[in-house]
Amino acid sequence: MPAGTRRDGRCGCTVKEFRALLDDHGLRAAPGYFSAGFEEPAVEQARVHAAQQAQLGLTEVFIAPFFTPERRAHPAVGHAFDAGRLATVIEHLGRACEAITAEGLRPCLHPHVGTWIETEQEIRTVLDAIDPALLAFGPDTGHLHWAGADPVELVTAYADRVGAVHVKDVHTAAARVTEGDYAEATYDRHVWTEPGQGDVDLMGVLDCLPPGYEGWLVVEVDVPDQGGDPKGSALLSRRWVTDHLAVAEDAR
């Protein structure tokens, strides 16, 4: 959500104020997330969002379609695929990317279960259709795995376009259940889990990034899996980062 907006009755702040708050605490903003339907133009929304992100000092932004009711109801199986609709999404996504790059940011395609860019076929079609100068790749290891793709294979294929990564783990057994909607999979079956607690080959993905990769690695846990405790989840995630990312850096 862009800075300066409101959510859940809590006041937001201006972009300038948010940047100052981060600076005061010695923090940096991680890449933001721009989402739109892309079944119709979203150029102005993309431009405004990118301008705000640029004020925060960011150089990359994840970009993805909105959730759709059809795919939320039938997640991770490419439900109701339509080549014509995907072509429309590609057209409007490309124009949004033009607006974002004009603001000095690099948009990174973020495939997401429950959207019109969900399956490996759809991901490859979009990346192959849009100029790499306009659209980088921002894979989420968990969403790729849940939708049946091999994250290592797919990231390897587009490694030179990776601009940022969401590091997310998945319980494969929960992901392979076909009954239930996105919410049921998330909150009842606990598809998501903390890094290292699931079945995704996270280190395999990191190992296939280009030598010298300096982009963002953002650990993301949608819903805490370990007893539903946010603090415990954060500590587990931190431990994985400490234990594994330092090793990955040493290996390079």
C-alpha cells in the first residue's frame, strides 16, 4: 500500500515522513509491490506508485495482477485459462512497466497463486513476450512451488532477469490437495511455512542466481505456521537467514 494511505483505521504517513522514519531507525525499505487487474490499462496507477517507491530510494518493485475470484476458488491449477485474456494482461502489464521504468525503477514480475499469472506456462509466456529491458523477474519460491513449477529450473531459465526474490517455503502435501479455496489452503491447511520448515529447495534457488547477485532476498511468511506465533515465526525465519545466507555468500 502506498505511503500516505490508511488501513484498518490507522493513520498512514507521507512518503517523506516514512523515509525519515526508516532513516531514524537505520532501516531501508524493501521493494514494494504494485498490483492491478491488467485486464484494462493501469498506467497512471503504476506511475504514481513507482514515483513513491523512488522517493524511498528503491530501484526495484514487484509487479503482479490482482487476485481473481475464479482462481482464489481454485488455486494453483491454472483454472479458467484463456489465451486471449492473457494476451490482454500482457499488453497492459507491458504499458505499466513502461511507466514504472520511466520513474527509474525496475519492475519485477511476481507470479502469484490466485491471479492470471500463476502457472509456469503463463509465467514463461509473459516473460518471453515483454522486453527484458522493461520487465525483470521477481520470483516467489513458494508460489512457484505451489503452482507446480520447479523453482530452481524456472529461476535458472531466467536467472539473468532476476531483480528481487521472495523467499518462501511450502508444505508440499498441503499444496497438492485440490479441494478448498486459497483461504482454506492458507489458514486451515497451512500451505505456507517458515523457510527451512517446508519442502522448497530454497538453497537450490539461491545457488542458481548469477554470480555477484546483489538484489533483494525478502523472506516472506504469509501466516505463521509454528503455533501461529508471529514472534516465533520471525525468530525461525531470522535463524534460517543467519544460518544459510551467510553460507551462500561464502560459497560465492
